[in-house]
Amino acid sequence: MDKTKILMVCLGNICRSPLAEGVLRSKLPSDRFEVDSAGTANYHIGDAPDSRSIASGKKHGVDISMLRGRQFTAYDFSVFDFIFVMDKSNYQNIIRLAENDHDLRKISFLADALGEMKKSEVPDPYYGKEADFEKVYQLINTACDQIAQKLISNLL
Ligand code: 4NP
């Protein structure tokens, strides 16, 4: 059976989406699921994640140091089954590349999975401090718990 493919998207692909990629991957069986991430911008192609994101993952047992930045392309709509964006600008940037409703239906906001903590966005921590990265980790981890449960039970 084909693996279910999930893509995490942010702006730079060095702070939020690589962390979301590592966290979600750690919660899913690798024989059934593939997780990747991409940025809408081209600033950090080939770059390692931000050191503060690497540190925040490491603190919680998720190693993302080997990931490298890449840019989202329209082709990603044909590869991935589920695409999670971190904020409204990511959403606006990728809907412009969608070719049809089938592409559009693949997109959702990661923060929609936050249940009671529900927020609309995972805020950009790039100009923030370590505490902002910890908040981002907590949002991502809680959302990914919900998403992983649903994916595993075929409820998404
Ligand atoms: P990310 O954060 O979208 O979570 O990876 C950012 C990373 C880099 C920049 C902005 C946001 N930047 O302007 O270079």
C-alpha cells in the first residue's frame, strides 16, 4: 500500500516546519507514513534548521539537525496527501500555486488541531527568544498528537 504523505509548510523552512516534520514523524509508524517540510520562501534552501529549533527539538527528544531547507512548489500538491501550514501568509502563498479544488482540499492549518488550546496560527518565532521557540514546540507537539491519532485511525 502507498504511504500517506504529509507536508509541513512555513515561510523559511528553518524554524517551525522542520520541527513539525520531526515531531509528527516521531509519532507515526514509518512503514505507513512519510513526513516532509518546505518553506514558501527561497531564503534558506539547503540550510540546516535554525539552531534554536534544533535545540528545542533536542530538549524534547526529536533530532532535526539533519534536515535541510527547501522551497514549496506546485508539484508538492501532486506528491502529498495532507499539507499543514503554520500561518495565514503561508496559506495565501500556497493557494496561489494550487491548480484545482483537489489541491486546495489538501491544505489545513496545523493549529486547527489544537483542540482547547485552539489558535489560528503557529506564530513565527524567528525574531523571538528561546521561550518563543518553546511555545512553538508545545503548539506543534499538541497539534501533532491529535493529527497522528487521526491519521493512524484513518480519520483525516
Ligand atoms: P520559519 O521562520 O518560517 O518558521 O522557518 C522564519 C525563518 C526565516 C525567516 C523568517 C521566518 N527569514 O526571514 O529569513
